[in-house]
Amino acid sequence: MAGGRSVVLAAGLLLAAAQLLQLPGSFAIQFRAADNITVTIKPGSSVPSLKYCEICIKQICKSEVRITGAVKEDIAFKCETPEKYLVMEIQKNIDCMSGPCPFGDVHLQPSGLPRLNRTYIWDVKANKKVGLELKFSTPWLRQIGPTDTCPDLITYSISSCIDTTRVSIGTFCRNGSVSRVKVQGGVVMSLQLPWNSDLTSSGFNIANRSSIKRLCIIESTFKGETSATLMSANYPLGFPEDELMTWQFVVPSNLRSSVIFRNYSLSNCERKEERVEYYVPSLYSSPEVFKLSDNQPANIPGNFNLSLQGCDHDDQNPGILRLLFQIVVQHPQNEENVTYLIDLRKERDISVTIQPKSPHSGRPLQFEPECLICKDLRTCERNVTLTSGNMYEIFFQCYDLERLRITAEKTIACWDLRICQRKIYDLTVPRAISQLPVQLDKFTWKLLAPEDINVEIISPSLKLQQHIQDQRCNKSYSYDIVSTTQGKKLNLGIFCPGGSIEKIQMRDNITISLRTFGRGFLNASLNQDLKMSFVPFIKEECIFTVTPDPKAQVYLQTPNWFEGLPPYVSVSWNITVPSKQVARLAFLKERMDITCETGRAYVNIKEQKPKAEETVRREDELLPEPLHLYHHFWVNISNCKPVNKKQLSLQFWVTFVSQKTDLSLIIAVVVGVAGALSIIGIIICCTRKKKKESQNPNVGTYNANINTQMPGRHGLFKKRRQDNDSHVYAVIDDAMVYGDLLKESNGSVNPEVDVYRPFDGPMGDTPPTPPPISFKKATKISNSEELPFCPERDSEPYTFAHRKPEETTTNGDTSVNSTGDVSMSLLESKEQEGLVEQLMPKE
């Protein structure tokens, strides 16, 4: 029985050994006890808990194993791809407290490890007074943020211990400028390798140094033009309280270094003060102290040191001290030190910024020399902001000034129209800015005013051209004009000089942005003529005044072209027709292409002349066919609230042709005038003959029993006939007036005499007003549609006689007789119909 059990046990052991041998990837791990090495194999932190790969040692399989001491273990993995699930940590403890330290090159031990993602950790314990130096072989190291990743996934991490607190000195990749790191006391060094890495050397050695009396020293060595980004210990967490760390920069004497602080924050100090110190042996015998908020030195020749000193924190609110900076090493630039004077003492509310066009070309590993703007030899920055009221002297440390750009902003405000209404402000780039060798990219004017004050922009000589598809701007600069009215943003469009728009009136706050294209602006800036002023309130959101040349073709479009006019916005164009020209107005599409939910959208066109016809179209109607206009005219476009998101956008264009006088028309006019003169002569002869027959003058008296009012005109005038004298008429003779005749005939009443005077008031000073939103049907007045005509009846006679005050009373333009009937004089009815009265000439 016992023999049988032995046979079964032996068979089981053979079977287990055979299964173990069949497992993929068996490895032998062996090291000595003196090596102080511990190997741990465990699941990776990113591996799901349900997916794991077991590690088998001596027929025992586990999810995690730990190997230490003087042993030799054969391990195998119970999966085909263990590198997907498992990681390995190899930690070596180095004791420099109780005995001599094993200084020298650090090796990757033990050898023959399985190909897993692995981390080597060297924990060196040393006395606080002992300085340890980690010296790296080329290509040295490059510092990165703690959450960043190295391109080859090979990462170094260095930490130090202050009592029981571990402080991160930094995280590094290969290929950089960090050649040495010196640490006070103990140090923890780790190296992370991916599973497929063939690296066989740690790339550094450990040496004993004397006390450095600070947290650490990081040495960066530069051999040519390059830049490096470095961070304070524990970045982005707080720098340890009252600690000191130093960066040593080894730079060839023919190169210059500039320090640029990219990011920093300060703690709340109870004692001492946080600061940075520069020690430049070639220039100064003692360190120079700077605040972190100061402009840092530039153009530093050769080697120098930079130190960061902390302070004692406030226990209640310690804050955080941290620093991220860049050092740029390059050849000297602009050695001749050409200085430019920028005088902004007479300017108000203006700021000018000079800065790089882009942060980098997109190739982070390829060095590009920095362009620096310097106020003196030691104060250079990548970005400089200049403000009004000051004068500056600057020069540039830059090979290619095309890499720099200038942006500027100026604010003009008016809060009381009585103070600023008569002022005219120049919207031109100051000469102090345009003369710089750096391209002006953008100049912005912010025009601020309350709702009851509007802005008027004028370009009297150059005028403005609107940039649209069929009329593109090709100048060296353009203007982008935006109006903000009661929270609604109205982008008027892009404009450039050399057009037909002389004036633009807008409401509320305006932003005008000048953008330049190429180097041609330097010459073009000498002829800028854009001006602005503050004017009283206007009803329209915008009014364009267009004064084109006779040969011009003017293309115009509504603001907010791509988004469309906002709801209920009204825009007008006041277009001047040149002398002896005829304007042709045409729209580029047939309809407005919108459907209104509330209100109506209208297009109004009206010439600026007396009794001009007005062309009105609604959103549900076809836009007008091309119109020929002989006088200055208005175009008004008003939007409704559309049903969907599609808003109103319209384009139209205006061209001009010379007026041609028709010969046949001239002949017809001459014949007509001759005929009219003949008729007038006959009338004069008849009048003389009739005068000789009667010595008493004829006096017209109104007959109250006959109705002289035209049909269909009841209630046209508000005044009653008893209240005016419009029913009294005098027959005017060529040699005497009606008043003299009354005197000769001993008349008891002096009738009123008046003379027609043509209207000489202002015409066309306001745009046409669209019908009210509540109208259900649009008003259309055009050549093809005229007002209904009411003909005059032959059965409406009138007589002439003296007025009898007791029979009638007057009221304005209407009359009421003693019976209460209201009537209108024939002359007044004709005036209401627009007929022209002809006065008889004297002898």
C-alpha cells in the first residue's frame, strides 16, 4: 500500500513538473544577500482586477510574488503575454550610514530578468551632512512635469528626504541639459523601463561630495544654442518651507543666456522673504537679488547660478511657493543695440503689446532662438506691454523680427454729449507705433457711450469699401466694425479704404479693429483719414452714407452677413447720385428668403425729392426689378422675427450711367411752350376787351346753395368753413389787385390776398420709415400702381360774389354754410390732387 502511494506521489510530481515546464516563459532569478535587492512582481496599476496573470514558483501560483535574500528562484507565468498584466520592481538599498558607500557606476542588477515593465529603485541612506552627487552620462537629462510622459517611456525620478518627508527633486527624460544633481543627505533614484527596452546601463553613477548646505543643486550644461525648462522641487506642489535650492548653468562664453519665468506662485511668509539670487562671476562679485515678480536678467554671458530661497510660512495660511522657468541660450543678437523711442506721453487710454506671433513652431525638440524685447541690457522679455503717458526706449534681441507682432488697444468714451459732441477723434495709428520694425498685427478702438449717444465714423477722402464676394478688399489693411446694441452684436462687416462709403452712424458701443496685411501698411499709414465723433440718438441701428464716383460700381450688403440681421433691426443707406448721372439699383436675388413669425420684413426705396414715389416690398413678395433713380435716394431694410433660425441677408449693387437728352423730347417741349404762349396771348386779349365793357370789377361770391365739394372727400380737412376765408376768391387782373377794386367800388370788406410759395425746407434728411409692424398688407407705390383717381364733375359749379360774414364762418380749409353743409373749394380740391396752378403773367 505504501509502495503504491509512493508511486502515485512520484507520478503527480512528474506531471506537475511537466506542466511547469510547459508553461511559457520560465526564468531563473538569482542574487546574493549582500546585494540588498528585493524583486517584486505584481499586477500593473492599470490592469482590471478581473484580468490577471499568475506567477508560479515551485508549483505554487500567485498573483504577486516577492523575492529577497540569497536565493535562486525559477519562475513562470500562467499566461502568454505577461507584459500586459504584470510589472516588476527591483529595489536596491544602499546604506551609507553605518559603513562606506559603494560609489561608482550603478548597474542594472540582477540580469536575465523577464521582459516586463520594470522599475529600478536605488534607496541611498546617508547622513544629513553628507552630500551625494548623481552624475549622468550623455545625452544627459531633460526635466518634465510630474504627469508628463517621455517619448521613449524611459523615465528618471529623483527624490530627497527631509527628516521623514520625501521631496521630489524632479522627473526627467533622456536627451537634455541636466548633467548632475547634488543632494544633501539621502536620495531615492528610480528608473522606469518599458518591457521592450534593451537598455543595459543605468546611465549614472553616485559620488560622495562635501555638504552642499541646501536641498539640492541641479547642474545644466549647454554646448550650443538651446533652451531648457526647469522647475522647483515638489513642483507643482509647494516648495519646502525655508529651503534653498540652486541651479548651476554651464554656458560657453560666446553665448548669452536669458531667464524667463513662465509660472510661479508665492507663499505667505511669516519671516524672511521669498526671492531669487543670481550669481554671475563674469559680471558681479556678489549675488544680485530679485523678486519673483521682477523682470529677470537677460543677455547673461557665460556661466552663472540661480538660487531660489523660501521663507517661514504662516501656519494658518501657508500658501504655495513654486516656480517654472525657461533658460534660453543663444548667440548674441543685435550687438549694435539699435534703440527705438516710443513716446506715448500725449496718448490717452492706450496700451501696446509686443509679443511673438506664436509660442512655438510645433517642433518641441528643435530649438528656435527666442526673440526678446529689451528695455535695457539686462531687462529683456518675450512680451512687453507699453502704456499711455510714458516714454520708452527699447531694442530687440532677435534674428528675425517677422516672428514678432504688435497689438494695441485704445478706448474712447463719452458719457455726456454736451462735452464731447463737437470733438472729432482721429482713428489713426500713432506714428510712434507704425515706425517700429515690427509688424502691427491689430489695432483696436473701443468706443463707449450710453444708449442715447451714437457714434459717427467718417472717412472724408479715402472713403470705405465693404468687403464682399464680388468686391474684395486687396489693400494693406482693413477695418472690422462691430456694434453692440442692448446685448445684440451687429457685425457691420469688413471695410478697407478706397470705396464709396463716406460715413457710418451706429448706436451704442462700437469696436473697430484695424488689421494689417504685409509690410505695405508702413506707407499706407501716412494717409489714414478715419475719424469719429459722438452724435445724438438715431432710430436705426445703422445708417450708411454712400457718395460714389460716377464710374463706380458699388456693392453693398446687410450687416451680420453670415448670421443675418437680428430680429427687428433696421439699416439704411443714404446714396448720393452724381450730377448728370442715373443710378441703377439691383438686388442680387429675387426674394428675401425668410418667413416672419412676428412683424414684417420690408425693403423701402425712395428718392429724395418732393412727392417722390416710394417702392415698398414685403418678405412674401418679389424684390423690385432693377430701378433707375435720378435723384439721391434712400434704401431701408428692416427685419422681422423669422420663424426659423435663418435671418435676413441681402446684397444689392448700384451702377451709374450718364443722362442722355432725347432730341425729339426737346422739340416736343419747344412746341408745347409755343402753344402755351399762344393761348396765354388770346386770354389776355379777351380780358382787355371785357375790362373796357365794364367799369365795375368782378367780385366772386360763394353761393352757399351749391355743393362744390368733390365726391369721396368728406371730412378731409379738420377746420370748419365758418372759421376760415378759403371760400372767398378774387379775380386778379394784370394791372390791379382785388383790394384796389373793392376800394373803387366802395366795398365794405377787405378780402385776403395770398401768393403761392414753393416748399424750400430740407428734403431727404431722414430715411424712409417702413409701415408699422401691425399692418397686414404692405403699402406699395410704384409706377405701375397709382392712387385711385376721383374725377371732377361738370355739375359742380361755383359763382363769385362778395363774402357776407353773417352767412358763413371759416375753419381752416373747410367751410360750413348757414344750413350746416360742409364743402371744399375747387381750388383746394385741385391742390389736394397735386394739380399745378399756372399764374397769369402781367402785361
